[in-house]
Amino acid sequence: MADMNMNLLKMMDQFGNESKCRAYLEGLRWPDGVACLRCKSPKVYRIVKRDQYLCASCEYQFSVLVDTIFHDTHMPLVVWFLAAFLLCESKKGMSALQIKRSLGIKTYKTAWYLCHRIRAAMKEVHEKKMSGTVEIDETYIYGKPRHGRHRPPKQIVIGIRQRNGDLRLIHAEDLKNDTIREIIAENVGSHVDVIMTDQSTIYPWALSHIQKNKHKTINHSIEYAHGDIHTNTVESSFSLLKRGIIGTWHKVSAKHLASYLNEMCFRFNNRKNPYLFRDTMLQLLSSENLEYKELTAKVQDAA
């Protein structure tokens, strides 16, 4: 089960065929032994030819792929495993075109769909609000031009990073005080030690629920840091994000920007996790399938 120091050679050795991939998923999904997905009975029999199980109690037939993102997939599990490994191990991510070429996927559409389903599973659920020393800043991402038309409006990304902790990147609709206040309230606890921002006028109101002595600012027109008062930590995350967009994805639409932000944060927050691949596969197992029509549905400002 361990995946410490995993690399592509080890991946191919450990997950080089469908049987090995299924066995790994079964071990993750049923660590205490296979149980019926309907009645939870442990009395099940393997149907070898169909890669399924039959429950002796309720006669339900199922496989390890049922009710997961892999359900009804026509893509070999080996390709799923390799794509997930490449996405979670590449510091700046990988584009669908890179995945297509590297894994021999026939069409760009198929590779694009595969990548977005994995990204959807990477979305983290933040049960705890940030504490300690937290930096907050905003940046702009330019949208994807559409068929020779003018470039769409630039998109706003709010970065919140706890020093020596996690990163959160949020696609904001605007920079209105109420919008930023809501984003901060959802992600930062009132018990925070100190919040660092620049001197933008949006933050005093957005942070009015925080004690004034906990909000410290840096004047970027004069200096980048004043002792430990700075936003350099979150700004370095913006640099990594923009290198990913420019050097890897090349263009990101407003509609799907949040998905790329989720991927970047998941990979960053797990950068020291020796079991990153295992935890990524657990995320995939617990995620519902994302249909192609949902991904391509028209949304205002989507590209």
C-alpha cells in the first residue's frame, strides 16, 4: 500500500495491468475485506470472469468501481493510475495535451475529460479555519481568448496562506468589500494570531470582524517586507500558479479556473505527504462521476 519514493518505473511495476489496479483499489476501499455495497454483508463471492462480486445475503452484484468516479469508464485503469500520478507529482501540473502524448490517449477530448475528473476529485473539504499567522493577497488571471475575439475580463484570485501551513486559492467574482469579507470569514478563524495584507482599501472592512491589533499591513510602494510583516509567502504561491498557467496549461477559462486552483492547492498542501498517490486514489474512490456534458455546459463568462 505504501507509495513512498514512488516513480514511473515503480508505478509500472506495481500497477502494470488491470488486475493489479483493481486489487489496489479493493485494498483501499475494503481494508477489512470485501463487503456488499448494498447490505454491508461480508459474505460475498468473487465472479472472476466479470471482475465482480455476488453478495450471498441480498444477491447484489457489484465491483470495486461501482459508485466511484471509475464507474462505467471505458478508460483502462492503468491509464487512470498513471494520469493521477502525473497530475499529483508534477509541481506545476500537466496539461491534457501532455497527458495525451505521454499516455498514448487517442484524442485530446478524452485526455481533457480525464484530467478534469481527476481535478474534481482533488477538491479539498476544509473543515478547519486557518489560524496562526495568515497572509492574504489578491492577483489577476487573464482569461482565454475566444475565436479571435477580444480577451475576456481578467479573473480575480484571492490567496490565503497560513505560514508553515496550507494554501487556499479562491476564484472571486469581484473585489467588493462584502465579497472579500465573506471569503475571509469562511477560511480564517477569529482566533487567528495575526493577518498580513498589503494596504489595499478592501481589507479594513473585510477584516473588521478581526481585532484591529491582529491586522498588520505592508506598504508595497516602499518595501516588500518590514521584519516579519510581509505577504511574500502567499505571493510565491501566485508565482507558482502563474508559471503553471503560462508554462503548462497555457490558457485557462473562467469557467474551469476554480478546478485548476483546487488542483494547485491539493498538490501544494500535500507536497510533504509521502503517501500522496494513495491519498489521491482514495479521493478518486470517494468521488462521484463527473459527466462530460456538465463540464461543457455553457456558463456566463466561460470559455
